[in-house]
Amino acid sequence: MSRRTVGPIVLVIVAVVVNVLFVPRFGTRINIGYLLLQSVPLLLTAVGQTLVIITAGIDLSVGASVTLAGVIASLLMEPAHGGIVVALVACLAAGVAVGSVNALLIVRFHLPPFLSTLGMTFFLAGLNLYLRPVPGGFITESFQRVASARWGYVPPTVVATLLVLAAIAIYVDRSRFGLRLRAVGWDERSARLAGVASETVKVPAYVGAALLATVAGLFIASKTGSGDPLVGNSYQLASISAAVLGGVDLFGGRGTIWGAMAGAFVLAMIGNVLNLLGVVAYWQWILQGLILLAAVALYAVEFRKHGARKLGGLKWETSALQGSQPGR
């Protein structure tokens, strides 16, 4: 396991121990359950963002995708409009569509990921406000129980989320797809010369990011019982912050899902602690920005210490892509 993964995990452990010892009510069962529930949307969006960043891309539309899922669910879960099944299918289809369009603009039309996903963000923001101008709508009670369910003090939704994300992490670590994901992010030209088509990697990454954001939006809708045209805005940058804090290289090619999950937990924990301490909400954004800057600076120092890589300097041989993994 690389330092970029071990570091964030150690940070989570240290943060938990410190908070249990020094922050009142942090270690109570009720608060731990609340913290785990609060972390679910960020965990999902951070993992999706990580898949994209490893390919040397970025997805600024994840927050708008979170919102879109809640808006669609709040419109279609009314019995007269189709109910739960229709709403879920429509939400997942919308997620696939958003991710596919993002990938199409990047892979086929060669638009920069920043600009293409930023354009998608504005489009979805307008669509969300058109469909749901103010918070409201209908989320059926049976679907709301998904977020409120408990096994004692443990929310089963959190357990299911962690199992799914762990499966994704293991797959990316051990599969040929994960190797190709990093190869394309490290040097797309060399990867292409080794027989890796970038579209076979980028399309699943962007679709996966949109789908995970959709699931996050559905979870929020289940938790709040309504649709909100602005609810996903914070996840646009929070997902990037969690990924970077988890050791993902913004230039692509390096990083793990495990690290991103740890980074998401740290950010969720910071928000929880500041709420317990009664700190004004805007300080959470300030602190999150400082943490992001510190993480980027730390990895920049590491990058210079071990030597800057040359563009096109790494040659990906076909045999390596078939049987070994690059350093993470």
C-alpha cells in the first residue's frame, strides 16, 4: 500500500482518537451514526471524482448531478407519476446520460475536461431550477426509510455504501482496467502506443462518476424527504478536496480509491466537529480550503523531491499493461 494511501488512513485514525478524547459528545453512538450518514454523499462523489482525476481529467458537474437525482426523484415518486421504480430508473438513466455526454465531449470532440464539465454544470443548474424552482416535491415514505433505517446504532445504508466502494477500490487496484486507468492518466500518448484506447477508460470513468453522484443525490432525497435545486452545490469542490486530501494526483496517473474514501471521512469529520463546537458554518469552508491548499502543497513538495516526470517520459509496454501495475 502506497504512502498516498497510508497517509490519509493514518490521518483518519489519528483524527478519530483526538476527537474522541477532546471533543465533547463526538464519541457518542448517536453522533457516530450521524457522522457516518453525513459522510455517505461525500464518499460516493469523492470516489467518482477520483476515477476521473486518475485519468488526468476532472468532473465539475458531480454536484449538479447530485441535485438532478433529487429533483427527478421528487417529481416522479408521486404515485400519479410512476412511483419509486420509475423514479429510480429515470434517475440512473439521467446519470448515465450526463456521464456519457461528458465523455463524448472530451473523447470525441477533444474538449478540455474542465470546460466540458463546467458547461454541463451550467446546463444542469438551469435544468434543475426549471424542474424544481423551490425545494419541495414528494419522496415516498418507504424510500425515506432507506436513510433513516438502523441496525442498533449502525445505519445499514452506510454499511452497503462502504461495501460497494470497497469493491470498486479492489477492482481498480487489481484489474486490468485499473492499470489502464492509471496508464492513460500518466501519459495518454504512451498508453495509446501500448494499445490502450483512451475512450475505453474515460467513458466508464465519467459515467461511473455521474452514477455515483446520482446515488448520492438519491440518498440525500431519502434523508430530507424532498428535492432541492441547490442541494448538490457543495459537492462540486468537496469531492475534489476529498480526492486530493486522499493522495490523488491532480495531474493524473496516481491515487487510490481507498485514499479518497479516507479523505472524504476526514472532511466529513471536520464538519461534524465544527458543528459540535458551535463554529459558524462559513469557517467550515475556510478550513476546507486551507486543508486543500496544504494537501496540494505537500504533494507538490513530494513531487519535486522525487523528480518531476517528463511529459511522454514513461513508456507503457503492452506486456506491462497485461501483467503489472505502475507505482501509485
